[in-house]
Amino acid sequence: MSKLSLHELSPFVRLCGEFQLPPGFRRERYFIYEHEFIYVINGEAHYQIGKTVHRLAPSDLLLVPPGVVTASWNDFKLPLRFLAVHFDLHFCGDYQNLPLRSPRRTAAELSKVHKPPPTVPELLLPRKVNVADEPGVKLLLERIIGEVAHKPPGHELAVKACLLELLVFLQRRDFRKLPAPKQSHRAVELAIKFLEFHYTRPLRLSDIATAAHLSPIYLERLFKRATGLSPMAYLSRLRVGRAKHLLGRTDMTVKEVAGAVGFEEAGYFTRVFQKLEAVPPMRYRRMTRGLEGVELAVSLTRSPKTGGGPHFTIPTRRS
């Protein structure tokens, strides 16, 4: 299969909706024919993809790949309520005759799997990530569901645009993890925990080094080797991440948000936010809250007429 430029990607949503997995539910081994995003609203459950078991919790975003043996179950007390979007990275056709999933891993069924095209540069999508600090992810998924459910004029373009925006977010997010704990990395873990608990306070490098029981120079060297960032740069990203959550979910002013996440001056907060996110705080708030009709789409997806789904982009055989 020849490689595609990212310019050539044209993602297509096949079906989507809001679903619930009740306690005691178990779906035995199966595989799907295209990708699926699962975003958890409430509750917990387990998804086994290949040999790896993922425990899902609120605000987790899981990517289920095509053709990989999967099983899911809910042995918790509460139901799992989630949003799901089945999609291809380009339109493959013949969706009307394709079932949603197959329990039979035969050559005939596997030949129908929509293998994702290799891209240049490579499209890096994580298997699982928590996006509690990114309210825009849920809004994008809700808008996709609303557009597909009601199919207003131009919904095809709107759905494609939302899915592309979601892929951009995932491509740009930093998924690097710390190496397996060693003695030197223990100090980095202590520093990170200190930052997560005290990021609202005025902090200096010496404060972080004291918590990690190292000199500032040595901590900075270890920290950057483990995370790719200096401790103070990590602190700025942490604060901005919390600020994005407040901007998307509260009516606090920019000055109030800045103070709540540890910035003493609103002007400096705005400069740091724009440097890391490429947009100022107020524009970010408008983008996450006003995705050109997203509030309408959210109300539509929750209306009694719409129900929970599934909602298909084109007629298809259900199974």
C-alpha cells in the first residue's frame, strides 16, 4: 500500500452514538472493520484489545483498531455510559453490506477489514489517553453525533471537519511517559508529584529540588532527560492544562483563571498560554464552547427524539 500525505486524508464516519454498557455485561471476542473511538462519560469497564486489557474511567478516550481481537465487559457496580464513533481514515465504500463487527476470524472476514493507510509523516494515535483537561474532545464527539443524527445540509463536511480536528489534537499531544522507575527517576517522580499538588503556589526551581532531595542543577538535568522538559517548563504546561479545564467548564474571568492555576499576573498567563496553545485564553474558550453550533448539536444528541444511537451516515445492515 502506497503512503499517503496527511494532505490526502479524508476521514469518514460510518456510525456514532451514545451507548450504555450495564453492570454484568460481557461481549465475547470480536473484531471491527474500521477504527472506533470510545469516550467515557460515566462509570468504568474493561476493554481487552489483543493481549492488553484497558480499564476505562471517566474522560478516557480509547482507540479500538480494525481487525484486532477485542472483548469488553463491565464487572463494576455502575453502568458505563460512553460516546462511540466508528470511522475510516478515508472512504472505503460498500458500508451497506458490511456488518458492524464479526466474531469469526476467518480469512473471508479479515479480507473486509479496512486497514489504515500508512501516512507521511506518520499519524501517531494513542491507544488510550485521559482527556479530562481537554473539554473540546467531548464537544467534538458530541457534535459529530448530532450532525449524523439529524443530517442538516453540509453535515458530511461538518463531521469530516470535527474528526480531522480530533486527529490534529491527538497528533500534537505529548504522549511521552517516564521510563521504568529507577533510583534517579524516583527523584523525578517526587518532583512531578510535588508540582501536581502545589502548582497553584508561587514556585521556584529550588523549591522543587528540595522536594526531590536533589540540587537544582542535578534535578534539572534528570528531569529534562526523563520528560524532555525542564521542571519550570513542565510546571507551565501543567498550569496551562488546568487553565484549559477552567476556561472550558467555568465562567471565571481570565484573571481569575490565572490566579487559580498559580500565575500571579494575568498578562503573563496570557503570554504563556498563547505560546503553548497558539491561541489566547479567551479565543480558546470560544473555540471549545462555540464550535460553530456545537451547543445546538449537544442539545440535539440529548433530545428524546434522537435517542442514544447508533446513528448511521448511510443505510447499512445492522448486526
